[in-house]
Amino acid sequence: MSDAGAGRALVTGAGGMLAHDLVPVLRAAGWVVTALGRSDLDITDAVQCMAAVEGHDLVVNAAAYTAVDAAESDEAAAFAVNAVGAANVARACSRSSARLVHISTDYVFNGIATEPYAVDHPIAPRSAYGRTKAAGEWAVTALCPESWVLRTGWLYGAGGPNFVSTMLRMAGERETVSVVDDQTGQPTWTVDLADLIVRLVEAKAPYGTHHGTSAGQMTWFRFAQAVFELNGLDRHRVKPTTTDCFPRPAPRPAWSVLSHASLKQAEVKPIGSVEERLHAALKTLAVERP
């Protein structure tokens, strides 16, 4: 490990919403951070990955192809980033003796469960995006033993377009907003996920797969209602609807609730409840309120 503070950390996907919050959180924890966006580092290029990772103690791979619907018609493009890119980063970390945190997704599951998915629940992705992320998980685990795969979902934050800012914008444009009430998940603030990443590493939690989402659960409809309520708006302006009313190329999981048992076993405190953390987030999120 480097003599400088906690060490040297590399964050890929620096232009994304998670990295926007992760970089300052890492720096506050004493890490010297290199943040590389898509124009700085093409993770599909193995040679570039080797050069970028060299000299770092920790790598957080937040680079991903996240256009879920576009992946249905161009799975090869998604695979290049989410699977081949993840493999390139993992191999570079292994050769440089750098620990790796790889960000994955709830989409690796089939989305039809009725209780929280355990980390070792069989994966069964139903979309191209999910398949490519599952392949990335396999590559990371196979190529870099000193790695954590951290699955998350329903992210929102100040670093990019997200559900919270969309709801607040629509509240200023429409009298009512229709939101699906048959998809259940765990809305997670990127600041909280960034904090969890740092705590996971500092705790020297067992390598392997963990879940990084808020505790509890709610539907998109209830999430929208909560956003309205916490901004002093009438929650009855949000109307429930079904997934069938909004057909999309990629199937959306009906159930995206993840278990945090592995974190608790590692004595790493999971993220707080969905409602509590949304309340905290709305105090700081840089979104235009109606």
C-alpha cells in the first residue's frame, strides 16, 4: 500500500452518477484518487487498463454500459464494456496486486422472487444488459481473487439524470404523474453507496459478492409519492399504473429487493432505510424543485 493516506485509488467511469459522489468520499477517507472517464480510459482496451491500474492500491470499476433498452438490439456493445471491459480491469488489478470493487446490478436475477435475493441465489438474467453484467461478475471473480462484486440498483444522485429529479421536473410540468406500481425495489442514493464502498474496503470484508442497496423496499409508485411528500407536494397527484402500460424493449424486474446478510456477517453496517435516506438526500440533491 502507498504511504499516502489510505493509498492510491482509481475510479473508472468517472463521468457517471456513482463516481460523481464516490470520488469526494474516497478523498475524504484519505485516498489519493485518479478518476478516469470514458474519454480517458477505454476499458475494452486491455493495454490501456494495464497502464491505468499500475501503481494503484484500489480500483473501483464504475464504468458500465447501462443503456438497458439499447442493449437488447446491440448486446455485443454492452458485452464489450460490461464483460470484456470488466475482465480487462480485473486482470490488470490482479497483475498489479490492486484490490478491486466491481459494481454490478440486480438485473442478474430473474426478478420474480418474493423475498430478498441472497448473494448466492442462482442468477438468471432476463435481459441483454443483465446477461452482460452477469458475465462481468464471473470474469471479475475468476480473474481477480482480491475483489468485491457489489450489486446495486435503483440509483439516484446529483451526478446524472435520475428518478428523483425526473419526478420533481414532471411535478412542475403536469398536474398528475403516472408511475408503475408493480415493480418493487430499493431506491439507493449514490452518496450512500459511495460510503458503503469505502466502509467495505476499510473493514477488509471477505472478498466475493455483496449487496449495496438501501434497506426496506417500495414500488416506483410509492417512491414517487415519497418524493412528492418530502417536497411538500400532494402525493395524490401521483397515480398508479402497470408495467404493461409502458412497454419497453428490455424486461424490467418485478422484484429487485436484495438481502444484506453478507454485509452483516462481515460486520459492515448496511445502508439505512429507503425512506430515511431519501429524506437525507433531498436536503442536498442539486435538483430543480417546482
